[in-house]
Amino acid sequence: MALVGLAVVGRENEPLYLRDFGADSLSAAAAAASDAKDADPFGFFNREGRGANDSCSLRHQFIIHAALDRFEEMTGPSSGGRWRTPGAVGNNAMWVGLLCPIEEVRVYGYLTNTGIKFLVLVEDEDEMMIQSGDSNKQTSARDKDLKAFMVVLHDLFVEYTLNPFSKLRGKISSRRFDDGVLKCVTALNAKHAA
């Protein structure tokens, strides 16, 4: 399993943060982050030019767009809240889970109480094992790790919105948010690479 893309989507389905996480983009982002630390040690200022938030491929944007339709079907007013696990509270109540598989990518979702949607694109290396019935342990471990990742991502988003200098309804442009996301994605991908 490898997390290859991430989207944070606002209440009106406007993209707030889109980012790819291939091997090339992770090493380039790490190099850019270390260079930027010297100029802005606290991560308060917007970056000029193309930042990490603008690095989502067109293919992944299409996948995210298609998954948003499924997200709305599952969590919209017509669903009646059936997507939530009965009795779930806190972060477990916000976990939507697998939205849809598209090609070799599986899209998972998380919905905050304020209507912000987090979508992650996960690429499975061993697709045949996932489709067989023997993978329940692996699937539950992956879901548990993705749920923990979404909770950390939600915390990063809350931290970003609490910054008095951030735009609440605009694209996320914070080096601190980028670095936190990169750190979490790198840790998750390293854990599942072994």
C-alpha cells in the first residue's frame, strides 16, 4: 500500500489542498521544505510560485472528482446518516472509509463536523491479494492506519485554521501544514513498504 494523493475539499466542494505523493514528488518536496525553512522559520507566510498544494496530477484530480460524487451519495442529506457506524463518537464517527476503487487506486474519505472532506488515494501493490478473501487482517490494519492518518490530518487542518493569518475559505498555503502532511505520509508509506 502506498498513499499517492491527498485532497482537502471545502463545504462547497472547492479544493483547498491537492497533492501527489510519488517517489519523485516526495524527494523534491523535502528538498524544497529544507530550503524554505531558512527564509520562513515559523511557516507563517505564503509561498510564491508553485507550491506543494499545486502538485496534483490531472489524473488524480479526475479520480478525486469522481470520488466526490460517491462521497456525496454516501454522506449527503438523502443518505440519512446511514454511513456512520451506530454509536460511533469522535474521530470514528467522521471516518467514511472506502469510497470507491478507480483503476488501481482506492479512495478513502473522512468528513468533519464542519463539512470539510479529506480524501486519500491509496495504490495497492498487490491487487490480487486485496481482492481475495484472505486479506481481512490486512484490510483492517490498513483502515486503522488510514483512520489514524486522517485524525492527524484533521488536527493539522484545525491548527492551520486557528492561525489568525490564514484564509479560512481559500487554498491552504502553509509550509507548516505541508511539512506535517509530508511527515505523516512518509511515515505511513514507510510503515507499509516493509
